[in-house]
Amino acid sequence: MNTIRMAWRNIWRSPWRSAVVIGSMSLGVWAGITMIGWATGLNDARTMSMLDDNVGHGRVQSAAFMESQDPRAILPHLPAIIEDLQRDSTVTAFAPRVVVQVMIQSGSGAAPMMALGVYPEAEQSVFSAARKVVQGSFLQDLESDEVVIGEELAKRLEVGIDDRVVLTFQDVLGEVHSALYYVAGVYDGASNLLEEMMLYVPVLNISRQMHLVDSLAIAENGRFPVAHELCFRVQEPYAMDPSLAHLEAQDSLRRWNVFIRSQIESLDQLALDGTPLVVRGWRSISPELGYADEVMAQSLLLFMTIILLAMAFGILNTMLMAILERTRELGMLMAIGMNKRKLFALIVLETILLSFAGLPIGLALGHFTLALTAKTGISLKGVEKGMAEFGIDSTIYPVTVPEFYLPIAALVFVLAFLSALYPARKALKLNPIESMRVL
């Protein structure tokens, strides 16, 4: 305890110099925390934008469709699966989809696309792209010959509302079909890249043309007769594990998968109408979004380490100056009986206390800055077009990052300890007799 009290008093023997070091440490921590919060807010905005736009929080698919995108691999017992989703309190909305690879043609060009056969109301309840129609309107009828395309695709094909386009695709029998559609609407997606790759068509129209469904199936299955995948939203997208476990335990998935596993020995033997159902969260559906979170966290800690490392050199220089100024005093302490272990502890404690004095100030300033800007947002209007390419809005809302505070404190402690080693070594090498002769 006496050593700690002595170290704290020694820090303030040169108040201006110590204040400069503490201030620089505070500013460094503030800058690091602020940048971490801004980067986290930017990444969260991108992730949520992509989830809301097209990915969704989770999906139910058959294993065969996941592996080969075979159009025959529709979801079995779709009404039972939907009933289980409706009973799940964590699921807020769901949207069945039929997914078809098509070629779209207009008078000005052609492009390969992914056509989504959708149930309009359900699709709009789950995905924002279906609600952001900037021209015309979204699909109204399940059996109409309408199509909704993205803004970038409309520019590329030079088409507008009520213009005709031709969709060419392969049905479940292997035959190629070409169908005439009218552009009913143009949507503004989160990403310009997705706008050139994805379009919407009425589910029953495309399903009948592909021979996926007939009138009997529609009559038997009611509102949702056919789908390749069932997308859904949950209350907490960053805490998906409980929701996924709950869905996998539902009767429709459990009974179906147990029955299938009892009938087959390997995945190669699966028939398309007897494929196990798979429930996946967004990190599995779009791994790059999950990887971005992990890489960003590591990059931000590296960024913070670089800032603190620069601060460490300043602290190292300050402690060396303090050792040189107190050569006579340190020699006297050693002469009256202070052993090397206590002297080493004194220098290390001074360095750590000097470093930690600025840490809480920097953390408090950073937290306050992030809390304030989280409400007002940060506008980046000058680069909004470039950000739109990656599905990021031009206004970024930073987030507070208390999960980084403890790692930053640990970094400060480690770097302060390392910064103290060289000054402490210089102090231990002092000769008591020669040191007391220094003026």
C-alpha cells in the first residue's frame, strides 16, 4: 500500500508533464472508442440492410434444394410448417418463395436473373425491397403476368412501367419456356448489385408454368400452396440460436426428418419428395455477413492496439525522463535499504497508474460521444452512391460498444507494463553511491 501511495505522489511531482500524458492517453482512448463505435454502427447498418432487403433472419429449405437448387425440391407439408412458425412467439413474419433461374430479355438487352415467385403481402411483411417500389406498384395478383424489377436492371434494359419483357426458364420436366411479362413496378433495393440480379413475379403464375403446382394443389393447400424456401423474421436477429433450436424441435420438421432418416442410409439416396428440412439462420445463409462481424472486431482491436502503442512510447519517454531527474533520489532510496524488487515495483506502478489515470476519462468521453451521435446520426451524403453499391445508407448511426471496454483496459495494462520495463531496468542499474553524487 505504501508503494502505491508513493507511486501516485511521484506522478504528480511534475503535474504539467503528467497532465499532458494523461490527456494524450484520454484522447487516444476516446479516438479509438469513437472509431470502434462508428465502424460497428456502419457494419450493423450494412448487415441489417441486407437482412431486411433480401436475406431475412432465417430460412427453412429442403436439403436437396440447398445442394443443387433443383426446381423440383419444393418444401413438403408446407401448411404444417407454416402452422409451426405461426405458433412460435419469436417469429414475427414469414414469406414463402419459389426460386427460379431465368433469362430476362427486352428490346435493348438480356441478363441472367434470379426470379422470386412471391406471395405479395407475405413478402412485403418480411423484406424491405418489396416495399420500396419507386415506380408503379408491387404485385397485386398471384396469377398475373406482371414483373417487378430493380432500378439498376431497368436502366440496363432500358425499360419502364408497362413495358414488355420475356422471361426464359426451364420447368421441372426439363423443357424450356419463354413467357411474356409486363413491368408493373421498379423497386429500390439496399444494394445496386442485387437490383441487377433479382426480380419478383407472381408465385402461382411462375409455378404453373414450371408445372410445380396445379389447381388441385391450390385447392388443398389454401393460401400458400407451394414454395422452395420459407423465409422468416425473428425478434432478435443477433440472438438466433434459441429461435433456431425451437423451430427445429417443432412437430412438422421433427416428424418429417425422423421419418426420412428411417427410410434412407445416405444423402445420395434422397428422393426430392423425401428430403430432410433444414432451418438456417442468417449467418449460415450469408456467411460473409457473419465473417464481416468477426473480421471487423479483430481489425478494430488491432486499430486500438496501434493507437495505444503510440501512447506507450510517450509514456516510456516520460518515465525515462522521470528516472533521469530522480537519479539522486533513487540512489538514496537504494542506499537506505530499498531492495531492487521494491524499486522495480515502484517504477512499474508509476507507469501503470499514469496510464490508467487517462483510461476512464477516455472511455467516458468515447461513450458520451457515441451515445450522442447514435441519436443524431452521421451524414455521409458525399459518398452515398458508393455506399449504395454495398447496401449501406448514407446516414450512419454509431453504437456504444461496452464489450470493448474490458479488452481495451487489458491492452492498456499490458502496454503500460511493457513500457515500464526499460525505465525500471535503467533504475535497477543505478549505483547508489554514484547516484547520490549527481547534482
